[in-house]
Amino acid sequence: MLNRIESNDLFTPEQVLENRGRVAIFIDGSNLFYAALQLGIEIDYTKLLCRLTAGSRLLRSFFYTGVDRTNEKQQGFLLWMRRNGYRVISKDLVQLPDGSKKANLDVEIAVDMMALVGSYDTAVLVSGDGDLAYAVDAVSYRGVRVEVVSLRSMTSDSLINVADRYIDLEMIKDDIQKTSRPNYAYRPLSGLTLMEEHDDR
């Protein structure tokens, strides 16, 4: 029996995933946005939800984001998210001294993860923020299995160390990206390629 465990034949990866129980998804919207920029892709949030749920029973999928109330495009996006399987938790952006705007939702993510313990078996945290490591550790001790999904270059080692499973966004980007569009600003295309693709339309 010991040899079987050492040779990792006891459970296949598929069997482990089948035992995820009820899943709750917690997405740090800002972290995911910047990861998508790094990858040069646009996220298809329907595909993302399917990929993260992976056939398990979904309790709820939370999307945490800072909002600019004057940005109609963003308001439209968040309305779409609410109508397509996401519970949106938002906070107004705060202007920093350097002129940039930010909204930190780490506390909201941590509180929701803790408050729902007992209602879910597996937490899928889409963030690389090391500030969430303590919350992940805390829910783990309450019997929750935690999967962290984020871009490796943007992920704190402390977060990976307390997670039961880590998934690099780079490895699943083909499963979660929108069908490529030539005029999408975040795609790393040369001007020549962009012109050629535009001419082909």
C-alpha cells in the first residue's frame, strides 16, 4: 500500500477533482485584469466560470472589483456579470496621491471566505495577493480545500505555500480567453500583423 502511495497511483488527478464537493469561487477582479494584460488575452468570463467549476457543484462565484461610477462601459460589464452567474462585490475607487485610483478588496474576500465556511468544500481563489495567505490558511484549518489560480509572476510564494493546489493562468489561458479579435488593444501584435488581420476581415 505504501508503495502505491509513493508511486502516486492511489488517486488519479481526475479522481481528486471529482472529490471537490461544493465549490465557491472568489475572484480578485483587479488581479485577474492585470494578469490578463500580462498574458495578452481578454478573459471570456463564461468560459472562466466553467473552467473553474470544472463540473463540480457551484455554491456561488464572487467577483470583487473597484468601480468608477462614471464609467458606463464598466457599469455595463458588471451588469452582464451579475446576470451571468457572478455575485459582484464592488467598492468605489479611491484616488491616491500619485493620481492613480485603487480599491483594495482583500478584507471583503477574506471575510466572505470565512463567513461561508461550512457551506462549501473547495474554495477557488483567483488572486496572487500574499495578503490573502492568512485567510486561506484559516479556512484550510476549518476543513476547506483551497485552490489558488493566478499568474505565477504575480503570485506570492506565501499564498502558494498554504494552498492545496496551485494553477498557473498561463497553463489554462487557452481555455478562458475570448476568441481573438484583431482590434483588441491588449493583444501583443505587430502593426504589420494587425493590418494583415484587419484586411482579412
